[in-house]
Amino acid sequence: MPENKTRPTTESVEAFLNAVTPDRRREEGRALDALFREATGFVPQMWGASIVGYGSYDYLYESGRSGRFLATGFSPRKAHLVLYIMPGYDAANPILARLGKHRLGKSCLYINKLADVDRGVLAELIRHGLDRLEGFSPVHPI
């Protein structure tokens, strides 16, 4: 089986966030880091070149593929802030209805700018995702 392409690295989260451009996106990345740290209680770790992850979980698919992936996290991309809430958003509709302006992918939440969403609701969404994930697989701090 091929290994997961997105894996934890030893790169510095602080250095990554300091290098994000433009300035507004860098500040939003720092704000999200503080929010995720508070909501999860986890120290962040880089996953691949551009994802800041908090915690991890082990998965095993029916196909036999298994691995470890980040429990939650974000990437401050130029076009959007991309948030990763595992195991997805299917049970989070009441929270999403209160979040503010966003767009959904399968396990991704896209936000144009952090000012478009309620940060308290976003923290609630992060916690909700971790709690749901714990129902499937134990979440590890790193």
C-alpha cells in the first residue's frame, strides 16, 4: 500500500506561519493557531509543507489501507483559509448554520477571511469534530 502523502514533519510551525503571505493571511494564520491551540489543547505540528495540524488519529479502511492523519488543522492558503475537521461536517449542520460565511468540501471548510466567521462558533466546531472523531478512533496529542 502506498503511504499517505501528507505526513507530519519536523518543520517549525512558527517559521511556516511567519513566512505566509500576504500579511493579512499571515495574521489570520497566527489567529487560527491560537484558536486551535485553545480549542484542542494540543501543540501544533506541520503536516506536509503547508498544513498546521493538531493531534492525530489512526485509521483503517475496509480496503485494508491504514495510517495516521491529523485530527484537525488548517492551512492559510492565498485564496482561502482551509480548515480540516475530521471526520467531516455531516453532523455539524446546526453549528455551521451559526458560523458565518463559508464553503464546504468533504473534510475541508473554506473561509475567505477570518472576519467572515464567528470565532467562538469556529472553536465549537473544532471541538465538535474532535469529539466525533474520538467516537471512531482515539485522538493522540501528536
